Amino acid sequence: MQEKRSPSAGLGVLITGTILLALGLVAAAGALWPLRSSYVSVTARASMEPTYREGTRVAVERIDGDSVRRGDVVLFAIPDRYSGLPVLQRVVGLGGDRVVYADGVLTVNDRPVTEPYVKPADFGPPSPDVEVTVPPGRMFLLGDNRGNSNDSRYFLTEDSGTVPVTAVQGRALADGTAPAVLGLTVLLGVLLVVGGGICVVVGLRTRMRVAATGPGRYV
């Protein structure tokens, strides 16, 4: 019996696979670049509870120190604190601000700051009273878990506990939708590449088999 094989056998699968492969590469590469260059993920410590539970992953957007605002939770690192490791803390004062922290109440420029994110200090040593004026180009930081946070209050002999804004590596995102979408796009691109690669292999093998046996040859 003669098996009829068209010279174009496998061509459609080959073309489909090539398109899927190209789309997958574009999607994966296009999403991977901003994902890696604009975002980073870090593990929260107990000092930022209850805003970020200890051990959870926090999405951080890479920013320059000039973009920092009061109230931001920033990722920063300086060589002489925390063994140079990056940590998350909340910015409560910037250059020129007069920061007072006493009896659990934060005042900035003589105005009490409402802090619904702070965990009640039900344990830990009493917090030292703070009254500093933040030097230009620096920031004063506190953890949200004031009873368990080794923050600017405990480094008052070092530039009044402040940190240079140049130490900022990023700002914690309240909503991690953007990096999540980029991550899913990368995954989708990888799946398209795999599916396209399979189609290309199937198409090429079909074309090679037709070429070897010839169209309409008895098999």
C-alpha cells in the first residue's frame, strides 16, 4: 500500500513552532530585563512586624536615595551597621527634619505623627528618648516593631543615628502586582519557548522523514 506524503508535510508544525519560539523569547527576555533591573525580593525580619511578618518575602523597587519620602520603608546597607547587610526600616525624618521620639510618640517638626502600622511595644528594653535634627542628605529610620528593632535610636553617637540617602537600595512595595506580572510573563515566555521548540523538532523530523522516503513512496 502506498502512503501518500505531501512535500509540505510538517511545514505547518514547523512554522507554528518557529512563531511560538520567537514569541516566547521576546516575552521572556522583555519581562526578565525590567524584573531583574527594577525589582529585588528580600526576607523581612521581626523588626518590621506587623507590616511585614518575619520570614515573608518583600518586593522592593530599586530607587535612588533622592526619591525617598517620609514614611517609606526602604532597603539600605552601610558598612558599619548590621555587618553591611541590607535591612528594611521606615524613614521618619529627612534632611532638616527635627525628630523627637519619646514615650512611644513620634514627633517630626513639632507635629505628632500618626503611625497605625507600629506594633505595640509589649516587650523589649525601654526605647531611648530621641531628639535630633537630621543632617542634609541623611535620614532617620525606625522599625515598625519598636520593641524589637535595632534602628537609628541605638546609633545616636554616629551622626545622630542617621543614614546617608546614598545607602538606599530600594523602596518596599505596598503592592507586588508589577513584579508578579513580570514574573508570570517570564514563565509564560519559557513555556512558549518549550512548546515552540517541541513543534520545531516535530516539524523538522517530519520533513526529514518525507525527504528520506520521498512523497508517495511504498513503505
